[in-house]
Amino acid sequence: MQIWVDADACPSVIKDVLFRVADRLEVQVTLVANKLLRTPPSRFIKAIQVPAGFDVADNEIVRLVQEGDLVITGDIPLAADVLEKGGLPLNPRGEFYTKDTIQQQLTMRTFMDELRSSGVDTGGPAAFSQSDTRNFANQLDRFLTRLGK
């Protein structure tokens, strides 16, 4: 099992949590982004830079993910693709996407996109908070503990 990170939009505090986990538990963490990313020196942490373009990083993650791998992403369509390949998508707020809920989340995303394109101000997601970071770290810890890490 390894951890893939949709790194372009992943909050820095979440990357920091993942970096600490990588070294402490000796788990491979790979960040995928279309910009150059700085990572701490570690044999368990690497970054893959992909060309700029719509969904290029997402497509690379889907290509590389293996069954049982953990993928950190807030991108619902990417989460759906990861689930199809047998991966386990976890968003930066500490919520797992599941086969039971992904269709509803995709439908809601499409609905909100349609509202925005028709000029309705739907706001945006709540600001990322310390409690989101704690929720993520706790969920990640529970997940890795179940794996015996």
C-alpha cells in the first residue's frame, strides 16, 4: 500500500501530516502535481510533476494507483475513478469517499456546477480549519492502524 496525493490543491498542513507519517511508518507517499513541489529529504517521499493541463495530474494518479492504495484528494470525479480501480480515496477534511456515497456526491457536484454556470452564487467550501486537519490526521491514523502500520 502506498499513499498518492492530488497535490495541486492539497493544503500544506495535510502534506506536512503525510510527510511525518511517511517517515515514522515507512510508508511511500507520492505527490502528483503540475507544478514543481518541494518535499523534505526522505526515501519515503517523492513528487511527480506532470505537464499542465486539465485533469493531467488526476489521470496520472488513476494510471498509477493500485488496489488498496490510499489517495488523498478533494476531487470527487477523481475519487470515483480511484474507487473503480480499488483504491481508497480520502479527502483532506478526513472523510472517505465510498462506493455507497460517491454517486450522490457526483450528482450534487454536477448540480452545483449547473447553478454556478447559470449565475447563482453558491459560495464555496468552508475555509480549511484546524479541526479539519485533526479530523484528517485521526482518520489517517485509524486507517493505518487497521492495516497494522
